[in-house]
Amino acid sequence: MSEKQKFQAIKGTRDLLPPETALWNHVEHTAHAVFSTFGFGEIRLPIFEPTELFARAVGGETDIVSKEMYSFPDPFDLGELYARFRSLESISPGAGHFASIAGLSPDNQMISLRPEATASVCRAYIQHGMHSLPQPVKLYYTGPMFRRERPQKGRYRQFYQIGAEVLGGTDAPAIDAEVIEMVMTFFARLGLAGVKLDINSIGCRECRPEYVKLLKAELSKPEIKEKLGADSQRRIETNPLRVLDSKLESEQPIIEKLPRIAEHLCAACAAHYASVKHNLVLRNVAYHENWRLVRGLDYYMRTTFEITAPGLGSQNAVCGGGRYDGLIEILGGLPTKGIGFAIGEDRLILSLQEAGKAPAPRRLDVYVAWMGEKAYDTAVRAARALRGAGFAVELPATAQKFGKALGHADKLGARYALILGEDEVASGQWTLKTLSDGSQSKFTEPELLAHLKL
Ligand code: HAM
């Protein structure tokens, strides 16, 4: 790399800059406010975890785990280095001993940047014995996730999620409906219009294997298989449910004729699904049933849902979630019910921007235009007092000429310029200029604060 080469953010990662970050803050504050009214508390999680956690939770065969994770050996475990030192023992006696005293360990743990956070929340639930807290435990999180995907509008390699999980207690359908109601309330509070909620039930350990068998048999029929694309043909073996997810135009008429899971749910799953729908109606939440909604993570059972929003092009899923009873057990905990969702914050922000829903960023209230060294002390005092009263204040670090100062105040979009020259300092009467109309008035310090607070 030449010395002059400019560094760029890696493709698929982005800098979020003001004023856009004001919208991100607004969205996150709204999430805190809405989720807390539903009794959720915030959890903050590590950015990386053992790779094995995601392989077990999300599924080793899923795209997310098999293709999209950023994984590397934990440099602090240095198991590989340990093994190398041990192997040198025969030609360099003492190498193995050195490896031990250097604190190297034989466990070469692989770690991954988190591609999602449900696995981490479940790990934390087990690790902190949260099953002994009053159930269910309701947690939410915000933060960056990492997936090695091909970047495009609404799809990044570092992206942000706002998610929530309900762990423990019952699997009552009321919980599924309340979790969905909470996301919809959040979107409504943000003024996000045109969202569409799709729901489905993908059955349980009892009924799904039967359905998958049926689906696989159907997809394997030569007259059907030969009409499928390469991806779907491969999925007949690895994960036939994912064939239903296909967006390939030529496969649509074939998929439409495949057996539907709703007709193969066991009695308990069918009753659960019916009750989820009833509970959504009770909560005034409009939904569409989508029998093809299977989701790309292995931990789901029964309820799955996805929400799309306008203005996003092909990457229009702004939220995905579902029930995952049994996941905590797979990760080594007690049998525990679970359900949750994650919102793609980048996409949510894009959709709000496209709809012109970004709130105006905070304006600068006062530009302190001080002139002459004698005015500087007073300018510092004025800025402190105004900021203390909650106003946004710009205090130039060096003296400026009057015209230049006012031009700068204008460019920054200030509402007022507080003019402090030698006269103002001597008389204690400060000049306040309203920049929109150019009018000026004189105030003492207490009068100024009282006037601005009006
Ligand atoms: P997911 O469907 O993989 O589910 O992701 C949830 C949301 O994250 C998506 O709907 C999308 O808005 C956003 N998203 C995913 N990948 C990207 C990307 N590369 N760029 C931008 N946004 C993206 C989960 O992650 C589950 N953990 C959700 C969940 C929580 N299920 C139960 N609890």
C-alpha cells in the first residue's frame, strides 16, 4: 500500500454520521421506551462467542453458520501454538515445558463475531441461572451483528439489530401474540407506515419430521426435481423446508402445488397456531398467513413471523422472529420455552428515511460571537450558563471578525448569535441577534436565560 493510499471502510461496513445518527438515537430511545412498557429489561452481550455456540443454536447446515460467519482461533487460547511447541519437544527438549509455563492451552477454541444474538441471550440465561428468576425473563438488546453476505442496499456485513427474547414460563400463545404486538407498537410509534406482518406455524418435533418427509418425497419426484434450480435441488437433501423460501421465478408454480404444513400440524400445534391468531385479533394486530415462511435458522418451532416494510427493494424484511422452545436445552440448560424477534435497524432506518419520517436533527441554539480578548472570559461564562440550562451552544475557540462570526453562525444553522464585544462586557448588557430576521435586543445574563427559555 502506498503511503498516500487513502483507507476506506471495508465493503459492507459503514460509518454512520451526523445528522443521520440522530435518527438512530431516536429509534433506539423509542425501542427502550416501548419495550420497557412491556416489561423488558436490556441485556448487553459480547460481540464474539465460541463458534460452537452458533453452530449448535443456529445450525451447522444453515447459510449463516456454514458460509457467513467471521471465525478465527482465539488468540488467547493459542492451542495451535501449544501443539507446535509440543511437537518440537523431540528436537528441542524443553519446548513443551516452555509451552506450559507460557500459559498456552491445548484447547484451540474457535470464536466468531456474532451473526445474531438469540444464541448469546440463551447462553447468558443458562450461565446466570436466570431460570431461578420469576418467569418468563424478558430481555432486549441492540447492537452490531456480522455476516459475510454480498453487500447491497439494506444488506451489510456489519449491520445492527434491535431484538427481544422471552425465556421461560409457558408457551401460551398469548406470549407469541404479545411479542408481535410489541414490535408492531414500536413500528407504529416510529410512524413506519405500510408494514406487513406474515405469520406461520412450522410445527414441532412431533409433526414437522412427518411433513418434511412428505415434502422431501414430493420434491424428489423426477418430474418435480428436474424443474428446480441447483440450490433447491441441493436443499432437498440438506434442508427441504428452505425450498419453500425460494424466490426463483421458475420455481414458483411448482412450490405453490407442494403440500402445506398447516394441513399436517399435530393437534397441539394446530390449536396453538389458532390461538396465536385469535390473540393477534384481540390485540388489533393485522396479519397475513404465509405457509411458505420457514425462516433460515434451525432453532424455530411452531410460530414464525416476518415483517416487511416499504422502500427497501429486495431486502425488505425488517424483522424476523419466532418460537424456539428447546433451544436452551440444546445449549445445555433445562427445558425452557423461548420466543423472540430481531429487527434489522439499518433497514428500519432506510424505510423511515424513504418515507420522510426522519425527525429534524437538533438545531444549534446559540452561537457565541465574541470579539476582542476582553470578551473571552465573559463568552466562556455565557456558554457554560447556557449549556447548563440545556441549550446547544457553539463557542468559537479563537477570536473572529464580526462578519465572519455571523456567517459561521448562519452556516451552522444557529437560531441566535450572542454578540459579546467590549461594550457588552463593560455594560453587562449582552446583544442577542435572531438570525432568521436579523432583529437584535439587549439582555442582562439572567434576562437572557429567562428570554431563551420562553
Ligand atoms: P434474521 O431473520 O436472521 O433473524 O435477522 C433479523 C433481521 O435482521 C432481518 O429481518 C433483517 O432485517 C436484519 N438482517 C439480517 N441480515 C442482515 C444484513 N446482512 N444486513 C442488514 N440487515 C440484516 C435473526 O437474527 C434471529 N436471531 C431473530 C430472532 C430473535 N428469532 C428469535 N429471536
